[in-house]
Amino acid sequence: MADTSVVLAAGCVLWRRSTSGAGVELALVYRPKWADWSHPKGKLNRGEGAQEAALREVLEETGMTCDLGPELPTAHYVDAQGRPKEVRYWAAEAIGGTFAPNAEVSRLVWLAPEAASERVTRARDAELIADFLAALRTSGGL
């Protein structure tokens, strides 16, 4: 019998001010296991809250510390093992750190939102970028 319990995960649309000073850049990670470009995210550990997991996953996958901003829409889909998955996301401004390739993530790129939308592997990640931009404009962050 298949496990039908929902897999809980959390992540961030990680951003920073553009080095040119015009607009923002978004971090995308490349995960060789899945051969995909995505936002940093991962499963919650036992007893861990979603915000705590989002911060931990960003640090583990990107080497960056960040400040959580507005919560973005939650993604709901079926994972590679056929289980329902729920991923809560936040906008998060990178405030420090350095990327180093690791067991899960081999590359990190910083891209303008339009380029990031074209680079992500899944349509839901591109939709999340649009949600991020709307939230940032609403909050006066751009």
C-alpha cells in the first residue's frame, strides 16, 4: 500500500539587490540528482517548523544566511515517489554567506527575475517568481 501522508517541505525565493543597483537577482540551485534548476527547498525535519526549515535549507543548499520576508503561495504536487507534497515558500533576502558545491547542489546562479523564470525547470517555480515579484512590489521592496 502506498504511503499517502503529505510530505512537508519549505523553501525560499532567495534574492539580493542587483550588483548594478537596478532591481533584484534571484538565486537558483542546480540539483544533479534531479537534473533541475530550482529554488532552495527541502523536507522538514521532525519537530521543525516551516520557517526554521526554510532558513536551514537555504543555508545548506546555498551557503547563504537570509531574512525571511512575505510568505508566498504554497506549492502542492505529487513527488517522484508518488506522495502528495506541500512546500511552503517565503521571499528571503540574502544577507551573507558564500556558496560551495555540496552533495545536493552543484551550482548556484544569481539571475534577473526574467532570466530566472526561463532557467527554472518546472513551471511552478516560474509561477513562484511572478508571485515573489508581486509580493515584493506590494511590500514596497522594489
